[in-house]
Amino acid sequence: MKAKFFLSIFSIALMGCGTQRMTLNTETLPSSSPTVTSEPRNQHSISHTTSQISPSTSEALIISATGIGLAKLGMTFGQLKQVLGSDAEFKVESPFMVDFDAIALSKSGKVQYYILYPAGTTFSDSDSIELLLTDNPDLRTTEGVGSGTSLKQAEAVYGDATLSYNTQNESREYVRFANQPARNLLFRPTVSNQQFSGIYSSPIREYNETKKFQESATIHSVLVGF
């Protein structure tokens, strides 16, 4: 059920096709769950600027088609805890963004990445990881692209950028690259003081796409999912 929900998010982002949102049952988190915060995240609150491409060399810092760091798609939450050991800290963020709650994984007080799951549900040790997000600039693809990389720099690595958003997907803007390493990587762009990094033609449609973008646009976060 969750896998179908995540697949719909990727389908809308990549192809612009309308998908009806799943109705989720609201449940309270059990007392054994990590600490809950009620403050929603501002997806444009973090702005990093990377002056040069620095490829990741440590497995714990690599973003790939299979996961982020040591968190691999298909792995259960309990398995991830075993792999990370006692150094990792977990904190539920609810709400995280529209449609999603998240578990933030931190080390030394710094969030490394988030495990996303449908809002209003719980995420237990037996649940499988199906969607991950990071806005930590220390985590990058093997080619050195991650949060804070300018779209110009990313284009130099992965080819032409195409930016898009779909009003049926909360108008979340994404950017894909002609030669990016995997289809299941979603890059979210950002630019200061503007809603969209892309320069779109009028009138606005349900699905909007462009190859033009603001000079100062950067990658805000990277999602990896089935």
C-alpha cells in the first residue's frame, strides 16, 4: 500500500500525469516511538551554496539509486538501526510536509537524512524504507552532486536540466537531468525569495515544464525512492 503511494509521487513528478491521492487513516504514534515535533518544515528554509563539485568517497555519505548513506531502500527500520548502532539518533517530525511524516536520522546533532512515510500513519522497526530525503550538503552522489550544488554545476555533470511542477502534486518543483545516474533520484531545486527556480511560460497549466532557470538556482534536496 505504501509502495503504491510513493510510486504515485514519483509518477506525478517525472511524467506530469494526474494521480488521485490515497486516503490515509490518521493514527497516533505509540509511546515507544521517537520524540514527535509538531512544527512543519519549510522546504526552502535551507540554502547552501557549493563552490565546487566534491564527489563522495565514503559509503555513509553517498546518495545512489539504492539509498542514502547506509539506509538502503527495502531495508527495514530495525535493520537500519542495527547497522548504524548507538551513534545514531532518531526523531519523528510530524507533520514534515504535505502528505508525509518523517523520521530524522542524526549523528552528532546534525541531521543526515529523513525516512519519509505517509502522514497520519506510524513507522515501526518492521516497516520497510521506501522513500528517503536529504538536504545535508555532506551527502552527495558519486559524481559530487547534492544539496547546495548549483543547477549549472549539476548540468555540467549530468547534462541538460528540465524543471517541472504539477499542481496535482502540491506544485512541488523538481529538476531532472538528461544523463542523471538513475530515474528514481528526484532533485528539488530552490532559489532565494522566489517560489520557483524555473522560468515558466504563461498561462499556468496542471503540468508545467521548462529548461530555463534562475542563474542562482541550486539543488535544495534529493529524494530516493522505489
